[in-house]
Amino acid sequence: MSESSTLLRARVPSDRMGRVEEILDDLGLKPSDAVNMLFAQIERRGCLPFEVSLHHQPLMSATDQATEWTEALGEYSKGATASREGRGVNVEGRQSKVEGRRRNQQSV
């Protein structure tokens, strides 16, 4: 038996929608998947899954985030092994693509 659903309509600036669809496509997701993921997290947490603030806080670089995660959780041995064996994901290529998008968004 399938769960009933509700149609949600939202107005989003066309240029933002285009940028977001490109990112979601890279992740193998559709906009409706992203909205459902957001709603699931709101339902589970009882709040937004991110902080909403008027104070700008710079994003961490991938290297800083990896360092902080490693210090907090320890090295992820499976990922480290895969990386040493050349089976890792090309994070640098993906990261530079994401950073380019961020720079473009900040100039908007």
C-alpha cells in the first residue's frame, strides 16, 4: 500500500533553480528528492537541519572539515585504504567545481 502524497508548489528564482538542479543532478537527485529529504530531517529533528542566522559564518574548506572530523572521530580506515590504493573519489575535482559555484553565488 503506497503512502498518499501532497503536491507542494513553491516559487523559486529561475537562476537559483538552474544552479540547484545542476548540483542535485551531480548527486543523482531530483528537486522533489531534496525537498523530501529536508522534510524528513525537519520531522525527525523537530527543527531545521541547519542554523538560520543573520550572522555570516564562513564555510569550512574540505581540508579543514576533514581535519576536524578526523580529530573528533578518528581516521576512517576504509576510506584511507581506498584512497591509498587509488580507488578514492576525486574530491579535489568535485570540490573545485563546488567552490566555483559558491563564488558565483556570492557574487549574485
